[in-house]
Amino acid sequence: MSKEHTPYVEEVRLIVEQIYKRSTHPFVEYYVDVPSMAENRLELLYLFLLEQGMTKERAVTFCTATGLVQLGLDMHEHVKNEYEQSETAERSRQLTVLAGDYYSARYYHLLAEASEIKAIQTLSGAIQRVNEAKMKLYTAGRDGKLPTDEEYWELRNMIDTGLYVAIVEEYADSEDSRRFWMELMKETAKVESVIGEWEQIKWQEQVPFGFARFLLQKPGATLAQVLSSVEHTAMELIGMCEQMVRTLHPVETRSMLSAITARYSHRINRLKRVIEEM
């Protein structure tokens, strides 16, 4: 990565550090696996806010608050319906739920301190929509009523990007900007999801819960077909993201976004090399 990107990347890393600093607790960490942050989405949100003319200080506050909420929602998604019958397992389940609530609540305190009332309302509405999408996807899988590919991604996108898209919708300074950043958020999240599943299938030899599992549940589907479909989807999505970025102005923003999409290409190329050597 060129030197011109270094300060920007470092600023986002500091935001991630702030999120973990505000959310970690030794007792909770002993029993609960804290999810990793979706750093690329935070980078996109930070870059979007700066492009809208926000000060860095205010953009950091927004990103930190959004990251805290996302961490809480991701924590809740890790709660299992069934645990082994032991005191440790039950405590882990209880703490996972409580930790998710705690992380989500921290955003409110942070934004209230900054008097960002509109941002509180924006994220509160997004939290409700994300939880509704989770319930719809869970219910469809439980009842065997699989949605179409488009319906699946609509729900998955809401779960993964609902918070970030809500900020974009509320704070974009033009309709073109709103449309571009919302679409970029959704497409890059799909790329991350699909590449992650592709890697898990090839390296861990198991089908993760997600798009691959959704495809495998279709009548007559085979693992080979699913793997081929996931690979094709990953390549298609990264191409779409790169095309979107090439049309963006100003050039400085386009250059920064190109660095983000290049990471996806690097992961895909690395995975393909590994597959060829197997």
C-alpha cells in the first residue's frame, strides 16, 4: 500500500482500538469469544463521512458508535439455541447475550455525550431492521422455506450492512452519493461474506452457515456445485465493486477505495493459488 494511504488506514485502526477498548472486559473475555470487527466496512463509513465534509473527530465518533452496535449484534448472532449441559456452557450463553446488550448500549452513551441525537435515532431504527432480517432468515431456514437468491442477499445485506447503510441514507449530501455508497457497502459486504465462505469450504472442508449452506439446501445440490457457485459469485462481485470504484470522483477517494477492493482480489488470487497447488 502506498504511503498516501497510510495515515487514513492508521486512523481506522485507531477507531477499531477505541471500539475494543470501550467494549472489552477480562471476565467476559474469559467465557465469551468476541467477534472480529468488520474493518473494511468501518473504513468505507469513515471515508464516506469525511467525503460529506464531517470533521475527523465527528467521523470517529460515528464510526466508533456504529462499530460498537455492530459488535453487539454480531455477539447476539453467536448465541446458540443449544449448548452442552454444563455450568460453564450456560454461563457462556448468558454472558454472550449480556455482552451483546452491553456493547450495543455503549453506542447510546457515546452519541449522547456528543449530543448526536439524530445519529442515535438513525442507529436505533437500523437495529430494529437488522433484528427483523435476522428473524426472517432464521425462520425461513428453520421452516425449510428457502428464499430466492435475491431474497437471501437482501436479508443478509440488511444484517451485515444495515447500520452503515442507515448512516449513509441519513447523512449523504446528494442522491448520487447516497446511491453509490449504499450500493458499495452492500456489494463489498457480499464479497467479504462469499470469500470467507469459499475459504472455509476449501481450507476447513466444511460448509459454513451462510450463502453456501443456503445453496446446499436446494434440491439436488452437490458440494461441487456449491463450491463452483460460490467461486463464480465471488469473482462476479469483486468485478462489480471494481467497476463501481472506477467511476467514482474525486480521484483521491477512488484511489483509497481501490486499495480496499484490491484486498479482496488479493484474497481471491491467494485462495486460487492454494487450490491449484493442492
